[in-house]
Amino acid sequence: MKLKKLAAYAVAATMAASPVLAQLVFPSLSYRTGPFGANGAEVADGFADYMTLLNERDGGIGGVLTNVIECETGYSTEKGVECYEATKGEGALIYQPLSTGMTYQLIPKTAADGIPMLTTGYGRTSVANGAVFPWVFNFPANYWNGASAAVNYMLAENDGSLEGKTVALLYHNSAYGKEPIPTLEALAEMYGFDLTLLPIDSPGQEQKSQWLQIRRESPDYALLWGWGVMNQVAIQEASNIRFPMENFIGVWWSGSENDVIPAGMAADGYKALTFHAVGTDFPMFDDMQKYVVDAGLAAGSGENVGTVLYNRGMYGAMLAAEAAKVAQEMNGVAQIDAAMMRDGLENLVVTDETMAAIGLQGFGPNFEVSCENHGGPGLVAVQQWNAADQKWTIITDFEPTDMEVIQPLIDADSAAYAAENGIEPGCN
Amino acid sequence: MFYRESGDFKKSYAEDSQTFPLKLDRYGYYAILFVAFLVVPFVINDYWASAVLIPFLIWSIASLGLNILTGYCGQVSLGTGGFMAVGAYASYKLMTSFPELNIMIIVLLSGVITAGVGVIFGLPSLRIKGFYLAVATLAAQFFLIWLFNKVPWFYNYSASGQITSPKREMFGFEVTGPSATAEAKYLFILVLVFGLAWMARNLTRGRIGRSWMAIRDMDIAAEIIGVNPLKAKLAAFAVSSFYIGIAGALFFTVYLGAVEVGEAFGILKSFLVLFMIIIGGLGSILGSFIGAAFLVLMPVLLKNVMVGTLGWPIDLAAQTELVIIGFLIMLTLILEPHGVAQLWRFLKQKLRLWPFPH
């Protein structure tokens, strides 16, 4: 009885206290369960830990504490809708749903509700055209940059010619996996290589027949557009048919430790694209260790700090936090709202100084967001897995991608969206 | 004492054969309608609409549909997800091809198209039954999902294979699209649910419903007393698919707004609806609603209790939720193998006699 009363008081106290505190609310639509849970958890941990670090070390952003409201979606769009509706009333500043399917769903909703969305390296590629999608951002790189970067890498390996080469694309049979296809088809025509499309149904545990086909046709390269358990299975299957790992290139969502470790030594040499650095060799991670992990405030166990996906979640949080700072400066208030946040995102400038001030110099590219370009510079590097050291190493520079091919595709796709939905494109 | 026929005199045949012959039942039914139509729309908000009521109502339509086929006619189907996809893609093609068509007509037409598809996949039921039929409908599920993934015409050649529902209005209120209000969406679906449940109830009380039940209870005996199994079974497939198609169309147009076929209408959805009718009660209209409520509302409730009230970490809550739901399903089926609706029937029996059971 006493305990019950106590709990009731505690609930009442928190309920009474919370509206008084000023907060910057960053909802995190995460997934820690289901076939994609292992990957989703790392990203969500990175996101939450960076926000905790800001609270512990700097007292929040501009003196206002951040508040991460996490909501489990299980990578299901229906639960995503529930999470969105549950969190949008809490003063949500920005959504980062970490799911391409959910992004498609939220693009019109966030525009109607006036809440910005940042889809770092996923989602609908053509949102890079901010004139049509004022509320959505996908800097610093998108899927079509990724597709182009993979082709550029293959070109560099083959002295600039892919004439007569064969490339197989293994993709998650969903909006996510289908995104790169138009770009790859355009590039295949341009460079004269042969593209084979091999869809794999979600969640992707069953891909024997696709690998049988790869074994039969033995393409020169295989590209992987997978997520979660599908990546692990693909890499295992590739090693089973002795497909040369150095010719197997994954997108950035198919290049985490979770994907390669299960295959053991067989995964050695596997490559993946990336748009940010890996590892913990940055001064910011010392603070992370000191203020968050050692203080026992880490969202996860603290062991995955520095992994590919953790760093990506942290990078997403960092970009959102920087945009919030810009918004605070622009408006001269600390407690910003979602509309101010959007302006902050659109005026975000990331330079060497910004990155150095955070303690992440060289972690990601420098870029400037504008209304015309919500997609950033699209600089992409290739990383390779070293199974003996259990480490990813970046083996190329962050190189520009073929915007001459990508930009017309972005313009065409966003124009189609504008026509379908009666949007008058324009920057003001 | 409270719940009995005595004193409730019927003066005409119409009164005698009404759906709810008991006064108390009837008043309860009116009260629910009153609350649903005249109270809820004034208090509803976006969260309650999108996370709770709209999915509940849509799944109720789907489970009504499957209950007609499985519960009343005895034909097991695992193709519900596929048929919902037919409804969704039919509504998408209709919406984009005929922009001036009213959304209500689009939804009903999607149901009709799905009914046609359902009849085609119902043909094997004339030769096979039970597990064999389940496998044949399972094939329908996989085939339809594959088809909508494979043929770009169905998704208007969009790069991602996603279909997105455009804005449509009803009496000047937007019911689909991002800026549709919670009230408009809720009322639009509620009207359909009311109409469809009313139709299902009366169909199953009438000649055709009795022929379905005759087929379900013993098909050979049914044939001997003059029920045409071809007509009865195909009618069941048609009506059931009509309901499921409407559910799929609403699921896409009003509820989610954008879907990809593999995720939204996969095999798991077929099982979900099957679980709904088994838990709710096979061959019961009320059971369809109870089953939908159990499997749609319970997870939301548990989540809000565990995360919102108790403050558990979300991953722990998500795992515990699965355990609890699984446990509750087993408990329900062990204690009441005929579904929750049977519990209600039983309670009514007891109430009639109370407090003098002998």
C-alpha cells in the first residue's frame, strides 16, 4: 500500500515538474527488437549517448537540456505511425526515423505538421531538392551518391573502364533496396556494364537461390543493399560460394561490425561505402567515455562506442544538435521550436572549425546546406574489413560522386512528387 | 433478473425477428452507437485516431471478412494479407487513374475488385478443404505479394515501389492525405464499419448465411438438403474478399498513407487476422471486434503502461510485451477454446437465470 502511494506521488511529481523545465525534444524512433534490432540498437545508442554527453558536459544546447524520447518501432511502419503520433505533441523538434519505409510515410505528415526530418544516408533520395521538400533533409550523402561512389570505385579499380563487366545488385526487396536502381541503371548504360538485379525479400534470411544465380553467372562485382540479418546471411553465403570478398561492396547500411563478424575470417576483405569515419580516434570520444560511459549513463552497455553504426547514430545526433545551435543563434532564443529548427537545418554550415570545436575533426565532410540543396556534398569513401584485427579501415578518400548523373534524376523524381501532390516548388 | 425476455412483448413479426431481441442488448447497442458516432468524434485526437481507433476499426473489417469465410463457411484462408494488398493497390490505381472519383466509391470498388480476385482464388475450395485449402490460399498470398512487387504498373512505375495515397475529400473534409483531421478519418471508417457489420450480421442470419453454416458443419449433408456448394462457397469467398479488400484499401488510403507491399501486407498479416478470429470467436460478429481489439489495442495498452507509466526501458518493454501477448493468447484459448465471444454468450446465459439458477 505504502509503495503504491509512493509510486503515485512520484508519478504526480514528475508530471507536475516536467512542463516547467525547458527542453529540446529529440524523438528517437528506434528499433531494438526484431530482425533489424541488433543494428537499430547501436544507432539508437549513439544518438542517445551524444545527447546525454551534451547535457552532462555543456548543460544541453545553448543552456537548454536535450531530451531524447525513445519509441520502439521494431522497423514496422505501423508502429512508426504510432510513435510519431505519440511523440509529435511533446514538442518534437526533428525526426530521424532510421527507416526508408517510415520516411516515405512521414514525408507528407511532417510537412503537414511542420516538423523537420533528417534522414542521414537513407530515405527518399530526391528530398535533396529542398524546393519541393522544404521539411526534409538528407545530408551529407544519399543512396544515389552511394550507387555512384560504388561505380566510381569499380571504375578506378579497372583503369576507368567497366565495358563488358557484370555487376549484380542484391537488394532488400523494399523501398530501401529499390532506391539505387534508377541510378545504377543510368550508370550501367553510361559505362557499358551489365547490371543484374537480385531482390531478396525481407527480412532476408533466405537467399540461397540468389547466390546460386551469382555462382552460375559469376559477376565481376556484387553490390549489397541490405540491412540487419540480411547482411550477415549475404556475407556468409558469399563466403560459401567463395565469391572474392574484395569484389563484394556493400552500401553503408551493409557495412557494420555486426554484418561481418559472424562470417569470421571468411569476411576478410569485404568492402563497404561510408560517409563518415570509423573508430574512436577523435577527441570527442574521450569526453564520451568520461561523461557518459564511465558515469554509467550510456544508453547501451558502452561496449559499442566507436562501431560503425554507433558512430552513425552519434553523427546524426551531432548534425541535429549543430542545426539546433544555428537555429538558436538565428532567432536569439534558446528554446527553439520545430519551425526554427527547420531554418537551422537549412542554414547549417559544417566547416573544419565546427568539427574541431566538437572534437570530431575529419569525422565527416564539410558542407553547406541551402534551400536548393538539402542533400549535402555527397562525398563517399570505401572502407574495408580486416577480419584479423576486427577493424574497418577507410581505403579511399571521401570522394565526390557523379552529380551530373544524379542531379537530373533528383530533379525528375522530385518534380514527379510535386506534380502528384500539387506542390508549387520554390525557395523563398 | 435484469436480462430476460419476460415483459418484453413483441407485437409484430419484424419486432420478433430483430437483431437484438432483448431490450437490454438493444439499449447497449444503441449506447455503443451513440458513443461511437456522437461522443468519440468530439474527444478524439491524432494519437487516439492513428494509433488506436483507426487500426482497430480497419482490422475489425478484415476480421469480419475472414470470419465470414472461416468462421461461418468453414473455409480456412491464409491469403488475407494478399487480398488486403489487392484492395490497397486497386484503390491506388483507381485514385490515380480517376482523380475525380469519390473516395467512398473508390473504397467500395476496391472491395468489389478484391471480391473478384477472391472468387478466382476460391475456386480450389470446390475440390479441396481444410489444410489443403489453407496451402492453396497461402499460395495466393505469396503470388499476390510477388505480383505487386514485380509488375511496376501497379505502383505507377515509382522508383521505390512505394504507393502513396493522394488527398481525397468527402463532403469537403479531407479523409486521406497528411492534413486529414482525426475526426474525418475516424468517422469515414466508422460509417463503413457500421454498414459492413450490419450487412454481415444480416447476411449470416439469412438464407445465404445458413447455407454457409450448413457447408461448414457438414458439406455432404448440406448438399443433400439442397445447398449448392459451388454457389455457397464462392459467395463466401466473394463476400469475405469484399470485406478484406475494403480493409486493405482503408489501411492504405486512410491509415498509413504510404505502403510497400511486402512489409504492410506480408504473411504475418494473414496470421494476425486469423489469430483475431480464433481468439475473438469463430462464427461470431462480436468475436471479430473482440479479436481485433485484443490484438491491436492490447499491445498499445501494454506499451503505454510499461513505458509510459512504469518507465521501463523500451527494449525490455517490447520484449515483455511479446511474452505477455503470447501468454494471454494461450490463456484465453485454454480457458475458452471457442474464443472470447463464447465467454460473452455464457455470461448472458448466466445473467438470464441470475439470481435463481434452478
